[in-house]
Amino acid sequence: MSEPMEPAGPVDPRDPVEAGPGQAGPGSTPGSDWPQRTEPGAESRGSGFLRGLREIAIVVVTALVISAVVRTFLLQAFWVPSGSMEQTLMRGDRILVWKPGVDPGHGDVVVFKDPADWLADPVPVGGIRGALGEVAAFVGILPSTTGDDLVKRVIGVGGDTIECCSPGGQIIRNGEPLDEPYLYPGDPTDQVIFRVEVPEGRLFVMGDHRSDSADSRYHLEQDDGTVPVENVVGTAEVIMWPISRWATLPTYADQQAATPADVVEPQAP
């Protein structure tokens, strides 16, 4: 049997009163003992957004660093500004150049630094556009258009004797006329008559469009028009743009050697 409950006595206002849930104690503001409500998920959404931005920044910076490393040590894109290598390379083509262990040989298409002011000074592009273009070219996003690079084909290496021309109008290397299937159709190669012994460590280069190429033949007054091997950036391997012209570039090293049928004998007087 339960004990009868005793009636509560009068409450002394001085006694502390424990407030229950939803109740306010004496002298307190209703609800002051409870934490303020916040918008659900507001902080998590903010931190998630910042986390996403950080991850994007890391990905972008990593990609730029990798691109810069590839450009510096492996592959670099270049823009072809002229028709001197037609029809192997057309004006406006974008090419990829392979850089490691460059050892240019007969028939290679090479990109090299201007050895002796062969090129006119480029017109600088100023302002934000120019700065962004330089940065994009440096990290490899855009092809290099610095204005101090040339692209030509290697005709002679150190120790070769190159001269123009055979009775059939062919370039002669070490006494043998060259078969050059890459030449611009119908274009002669005898614009300049010369004979050059190529020093070791240097190259004699010519464009495939001979009448539109200011190559080694036009700079014979300095080092016989030869280019230091150390100036070579790399060998052109691929036409990557436009897509319709995508192709790898053969060297034609074997084809350059003329067959007996190509040799034109001089006629007796």
C-alpha cells in the first residue's frame, strides 16, 4: 500500500528552484539556458565549398607544373608562321617537338634557335593579352610564338660537303645528288650556287619550299650558313593541329640517297 503524499508546504522565495525543460528559473530570461538554434547545415555547406575550391586549385596547379616540366624536358609545341617548309608543314600548323637526347641526322626536321639574326625582330604583343600568351606558352598550354625559333630540314651534318647543284638541279652531298621527295612540287632548288664543308658540331639546313626559304644558303657569310647543334631545340615529330592534318613526320634519311637512275651525267660538249 502506497504511502499518502504529504501536501507541499509554502515555498520560500529565497529557496533555489530548479527549472525544468521549457521553464525559466527566477530572474532568468525564458530560453536563456538553451543553445540558440542555427540553420541546419550552413557551416558544413560553407566548409564544403571552400574544400572544393582548394581541391580544384591543387588540381590546376599540379597540371600546370606537370605541363611546364613536360615542355621543358620532353615535348614542346610550336606554331609554323611561314610557308618555307611547304608542303611538309603548312603555314599555321602546330607541331610537337621531341627534346631529349637530340642528335639531328640527315633528313630530320628540326626546330632551332636563331643562330645569327636570321629573323627580323618580332612585333611584341603588349598588355594583358601578351602577358597571358607568354605564360600559356611557358607552361605548354599554347604553342611557342617567341619569334626566335626556326624550323628547317637537316641537309648536312659535321663532315659533310654540300653543294649546289648537279646537272639535274639537285643538291649534292659528298659527291652524290640527293633524291628529295619532300620538295615543294615544281619548285627548283638552285636559287643559290654554293659549296660548303660543314664543320663538326654544326648543321646545314634548308626549307622544303626552296624558293620561299631564307635558310643556310642565304647566310653563307657567317659560319658558311651552318647552325650549331647546341641551338637545336628538338626534332619535329607530329603535326598536331589542325586535326585534318594530323600526321607523324618521316625523316626521309634513306630516301635522300640518290639511286643511280637519279644521277644525271653531264653532256659532252
